[in-house]
Amino acid sequence: MKVFVEGFSGVGPIWLEVENGVGKEALNEHVMTRVPDCVRGCAYLTRQGGRQIEDGTFSDDILNLQLNVRLPGGKGGFGSMLRAQGGKMRRKKGKKNEEQSDSFRNLDGRRLKTVRQAKELAKYLEKQPEMQRKANEKKRGKLQSIIDAAENDKSAKTKFADTEFLEQCEDLVQGVKETVDQSTASSSSSSNKNDNDTASTSSSTSQNTKQPKGFNFFDDEESD
């Protein structure tokens, strides 16, 4: 029986003759003796097209086989990396398309950017009470921890347990900060305004002192 084994790059086709009725294991040994040592450990035989060789004996006149190699696998995680990159690209593309369509108008005549900003503002206003509640709870927990620490300190002669006073102090500090910010913003705006007024005054003065076009110094002497 003649056996033709199709190789791959670096390993050419193999021709050999074996006795009829040879089994799968014996046929594999005959073929592997003609395969280079560098790929013998990872090589295996299949039918043409990659079909597995069935068990039993072979009595065909010509048997066509294919030599394949097992490739070593990597460390893994490449698929998750591709999915993550694909997700980033989709989000970036979607954001870009959204920004490009901001200047479009809907059927009511409103710009899509205005509609999107209104939706974002509505979502923020819905979350604002919850955010304020969490902030108050955090502040109350902080004050309670101060009180608990004072109560646990047995060496202290006096204990402070007025949470309302502490809350008022926090509110006063916050109010002072807001007032300072507002005054800073107003002073900066007024200084900019004064600079603009000074610049306009200086420009008008320079225009008034400028001599008119065609002025002749000797005109006064002739008139005299």
C-alpha cells in the first residue's frame, strides 16, 4: 500500500510503502520516522482536510494523509484585552458621533445638544437629594465620631455633646468660604472693569491732544 503524506512549510511531502492491513499505530510510527526530530514531538497525522484517522486497519491502494503540528498556547487573556479595546473604541466612536450631531435639530426645531444637556441636568437634579442626604449622613457620622471619642476619653473632665452647635459651626465655615469666593470673583470683575475704563480714558485723552491734520505753525503769525 502506498502512503502519501502532505507536509507543511519546512517539511516536504512524504512517500512510503507499507504492507496491506497495517494499523493506525504502526502507520503513525512509519511516518514519524521520516519526520525531522524538531517537530516530531508536536506532529500528528490526519486525513485530508483535517479529519481524524479512524481506528482499524487500512487496505487501500493509495492512502492520502496530512501532517499537522500542535502550536504551543500563550498565557491567555488576549481575548479579554481585545474585548476591552473594542469597548473603548465603540465608546469613543459613539461619543464622537454624538458630538458631531450636536448641531442637528429635531422635529421641534431644538438642537440635539440642548436636548442632551436638558436630560443630563434632569438626571443630576434627580440624584441631588440623594447626594445631599449622603453628605449630611457623612457629616453627622463625623460629628458623632468626635463625640464618641470624647465620651470614651475618661481622663477628660468635661464632655461635649452638642451636635447642633457643631453643625452650626460647619455651616458658618461653609458660608464664610462661599462669601470669600463671591467677593473674590466680584473684585476681580470690578478690577477688570476699572482697567478697561482707564484704557478707554487714556485713549480718548491721546486723541484729544493729537494735532489736527494740516496744522501749520506759521498760520498764527500771518494772522497777527
